[in-house]
Amino acid sequence: GNSVTQMEGPVTLSEEAFLTINCTYTATGYPSLFWYVQYPGEGLQLLLKATKADDKGSNKGFEATYRKETTSFHLEKGSVQVSDSAVYFCAQMIKAAGNKLTFGGGTRVLVKP
Amino acid sequence: NAGVTQTPKFQVLKTGQSMTLQCAQDMNHEYMSWYRQDPGMGLRLIHYSVGAGITDQGEVPNGYNVSRSTTEDFPLRLLSAAPSQTSVYFCASSYSFGVDTQYFGPGTRLTVL
């Protein structure tokens, strides 16, 4: 079936450290891929997306590249800030599956000063 | 624009009680959906609607009802609350039923005793 798997957290980092959150997907079709971020006490916000293989999504210093050969969409940021502390969700949407979003379990990131 | 609004923010119910979670959006979005968020499981789709008068089931619809009489509102009804429905509920909307950014409300935290 269609699913999204991401690394479990929590991930604890120091400010200015490099962040990677792994995400892999299984899909019967060709999905569009998303990263959503949830700040404490808030709903989810779209962080970035990629709609086809080799596309790179980027926003707020975060990047993720759609890798069809490894079925991955890993999230990276070169230098994190305390304000990046949040829960990050990888998700996919497949047109053939009715365009419904399927989420991974979420990864909590804590950035310490 | 207020975006996507949800009420209440917090609710405690006893087993067997019924209630309605309210969701409204003022962006003239056709697509609306309800998710529940449980620890380690990401968000799971409960019900969704592609327009006024049209609703369909998601991944975990049992125990929930929805209706969509207007474009703006998409209430979620719990018919007879159970402890397994203790969760955080998010409403989301997007302009169309496709690869569009979904906008999430702030969530309702529900506890069923």
C-alpha cells in the first residue's frame, strides 16, 4: 500500500548544527511529496513540496530533493535556529489514490541555544 | 482572512456522549478534510469533502459523521464518544482537490473519559 516512513525523534541539536530528517515512501503511483511543520500549539503549515522526480523544494533554509531511485525525500537545513524547534511531517499525495495526503509519523526536533 | 478556524480548542467528554467539532474557512476553498493526530502515527484522514453537498470517507471514518451544507463549514460529529477517540483533531482546506497547499486549523484537543 501507500505509506510514508520517517525517522523517529526526538532529534536534539545545538544551534547552527546541520539537520537531516529522513523520509522514504512507498507508492503505487507517482506521488507528490511534502514537508509540513507544526510549531508548538499550532496546526500544520506547508514547509515545501516537490511534484516530480529530481525536483528540489526549498523554503526558510530547508531543502528536500525528490529521489525516485531511492524513494526518498529527506529534509535538510544547514544551520538550525532555536525557532526551528517543531514537529516535522513528511507526506505524499497520489493522484490515483484520490489525491489524499498520507503522513509519516512526525519527527520532533529540539534546537538548544 | 481568518483562514481555517476550529472550535472548541479543548473538550472533555464522557463515554457515550455526542458532540460536534466545528470547522470553518473563509478562503472559498472547495476541498475540506478532517484528520486526527495520535502520537507516532502522524495524521490520519477521517472524512473529506470536495465541495458543498459531497462527502466521502477517509482512512479512519468509523464513529464519525460529516456534512457539507455550505462551502465554508465542515462540522465533524462524534455520535457516541469512546476513549479511543481521544486525540487532536485538525481540519484542513485547499482551493481544489489536487496537488494544492492544504491549510490547517489550530486543532481541537479531545479527551474522552
